[in-house]
Amino acid sequence: MRKLMSALLYTALLGLANISHADVAAANAMREGDMRKLNFHGTPLTTTDVAFTSEDGQEMTLADFEGKYIVLNFWATWCAPCRKEMPHLSALQDLMGGDDFEVVTIATGRNPLPAMQRFLAEIEVDNLPLHTDPRQALARNLGVLGLPATLVINPEGQEIGRMQGEADWSSENAIAILRTLMAPES
């Protein structure tokens, strides 16, 4: 009986540990405060190849970010919670941005570039991209139903977590969760 229980426990833990190479189970157990709204998926979800527009007017897809973890945030200039959240995303990019991690912000819906620039200037954010999804094709394809919405995407381009609503992404808890996800396998 003891061997059977050990085998079942080992199988269950192996299943939890096999989501990409991220320690999702450990990250899930760490959620506190705002991060309680971050829901991890049992298995990574395939994202999409639907294009959006980069800040320089070029067409991009999420595949352009493969190889790094991204915190993908959908926002709009008219979104009050987005105004509160965006400085936290900016701080997260300052703290963790680099070759392995990036905060990617995409304004979805009607968001003229001058309004987006004014929005970020008013909240003193200057390090986040001004990507757009003007027809909400990407947001719709990913099942984004309200704003802000933030997806955590692994280096393989799969969605491993999602949060609906604003949060302090620069909190100690958020950073610890992301570092746990990004930690190399032992």
C-alpha cells in the first residue's frame, strides 16, 4: 500500500512539474494580496498567431517574443484601473526586463497614438511599448473580456497564467512569483 501511495504521489507531482519548466505549483502557492487574482492553468494554453501593430507601425505576433517570459497586458486609454496599474508594470519592467523577461503592453480597441502618449506621460511611464490591437482581434482571440487583463506567457509562447483586473505587478509577491516561474530546473 505504501508503494502504491508513493507512486501516486510521485505521478501527481511529476504532472505538476511538467508545465514547460516553470514551477507553477510553487508560484501558485505563493499568491497573496493582488496576486490572488492570478490564475494558473493546469496545462499551458496555446496562444495565437493573430497580428497586432507594433509602436513603429509594423505587424507583430506573440511569436516575436518566444524565448522569454512575458507579462502581456491589455489596456486602453479610457480604462481607469489601467491608469492605476500601468506604473506598476513600468516598475516591473525596470526591475526584471531583459533578455529573459519583458512587459508587453497592448492598447486594445480605439486608442489613438496621441491619446496613448498623453496617457503614459500623465502617469510618468516611459518604458512600456505603445503596441495596438485596434480591432481587438488579438484580445478577442485570446478571450480577453475586460480591461485590464494580463497574461503570463512562457518562453515557448504558451499562456501559463491570467489575471483579470488591475494589480501591483511590482510588489514583492509578484516579483517572487515571476522569479519562481523563471527559475531554472534543478
